Amino acid sequence: MLSTDDSAHQTPCIYKLKEIEEAISSPQFGSNLLGAIEAGFIQYSEGGFNACPIQTLGAPPMAAFTDAKNYAAQTCVKSGYLTGASHYVIKVASGGHPLPNSGLMQLFSQSTGRLEALLLDEGILTELRTAAAGAVAAKILAPPCVVRIGMLGTGVQARYQLRYLKLVTDCRNVLVWGRTQEKVEQFERDMAAEGWKVEAAEEPDDLLESCELIVTTTCARGPILGLVSGRSDTKAQHITCIGADATRKMELAPELVAAADFLVADSRLQTKERGEFEEAISRGLISVDKVLELGEVLKRTALQRSKDGSDKRLTIFDTSGVAVQDCVIAKMIYDTLLKQNAST
């Protein structure tokens, strides 16, 4: 039976990239997003978020979209909702060679089930919410004195990770490793223009030897970091793993994961089937029971990195991305755009 209520037939609001970029351009947006993402992770770990199974298209074990050389593409669909919130969100994001980054977020009313807004963000909101998760983890797990940040990868997310790390650390020195000299040099130029002092690493494990905070952002399907060097027994160190966001992806040697003192994931359930801990768990090197969720660590300050310099742990945070991040940022942007339109 069709509803006769006029409000039930309203056309969804459609927001294009330019409008979304204006909404995220305010000086307070980054810090506000960090606070909202923190709250979202806590709600997730407390059982207040309803997450649907992730769909990953174009990547193993499914067939590739094309037979392009150096193929690394995938399309990811994530969805869910906070209990009692106004909307549920379905996000579609694509990227990886040979695909350009693209995507959108859909907001549906929990009370009517109708589509209320389309955010045609071309994937930028996924980049931002991922960078925010990295910054949140670094805020509570990185050593108090970070002299140098190690960046594995030179792509879009590597840049956003540094931009959001500015909110939680004063360090501006970066050691970067990338697959090609051309991309490394472009990364150096781009980030130098944003106030970073960037040097190139000859080998990936140079990051382990020289950096207190490391972020991995590649689309690798085999270990890159920790193949030669192991963990330092004398230096406090934290590694945030971003790139392994699908089944069979990995950037760290499983032995390095097993050597860590403290393992944290965005989702304990998810980390068994995708992400940086997947291989170590399947090989019996670590137990999923030893992995804590970021939301749990945010609530229990005793688990966080001590700020007095005595905490020498190697901590690793693995994020393959959970839909609560998409719900948080989609609602933030939608509310901002509604207010802007109301004032014009």
C-alpha cells in the first residue's frame, strides 16, 4: 500500500563533491571528526552498532574486474546503523589500480526506510574517516616522544594519514618507503609543501629501525615490513596498519605481528577474516582472544600508552574499516550541509 503522506515522497537530497569539500574545509572539522570517530568506536565495542557483512567485489576470492597489469582494484560495500539513531548508511567505495578512487554514501531514514540523502563524495569521506581512525589510535598508543614517523606507501591515504596525525603529534619528520622512486619523490614534494620534512628509505625495514610511529598504507597482498628486521627490544614503537582492508591482504610479516606486546583492531570479529592479523591468526601465531578493540582501549585508559616514557611496548593497530566510521562521517556531513542550506 502506497503512503499518501507527501513527506514520504520527497526527493532525496543529492550533494556533489564541491559541496562536500566545502563542508569539510572548516578549521574545526578534523578535530570534530576525531571526537566523533572515538565515540563511534566506543559505541561499536559496547554493542550499540549494527554492522552488516562487508561485501568486497573485484578482489580475491572473487574474480578481478579486469586483466590489467599490476591489478589491485576492489569495490567495498559497508553498511550499518547505530541503535536509536536517525539514519542507516550504505557506503560504496572503489579504488586500487587501475580504478580511480570513487564512491558515495547513502543515508536512509530509520523511521521510514526511505533514502534521504546521497553524498557523491568520490571516496573522499572514506579517506577522511580512515585517516581519523589512524590518528585516534596514534593518540592513545604512540610513544609520547615521536621523533620520526615512518610511512609505508605514497598514495592518497598516506597523505591523509599525515594530515590527521598533525592533530595528535608535533612530529613533522617523515621517513617514507614507496615502490617507485618517482612516486616517492612526488610524495616528498607534496608533503614538503604542507610543512613536512620527508626523507626516502632505501628499504621498508628502515622504518622499523628509525621510527617510533609507523603507518602502513599499501595495497600489498604479501608482507613488506618486518621481513628482515624484527621488533626493537629497547625502543617504544607503534604501528598503524591501514592497507590490509580485505581478505588476503597483508603488509606486515606475521612474525612481526606475533612479536608485538599489544594488538588492537577496530573489530575483533572482522580481524579474523580480513586485515593485518588474519594470517597470523590462521597460522596459530596469535589468538584472536588476545586482540582488543579500539573502542575497548579508548574506554580503559590503563591499557593506553603510558606518557612517562617507561612504556616500551610494541603496539599494533589493525583497521580494515568498520561501517560505524561511515555512519559517523556521513551524518556529520549531512547535518552540516542541511545547516548551510537552511542559512542561505
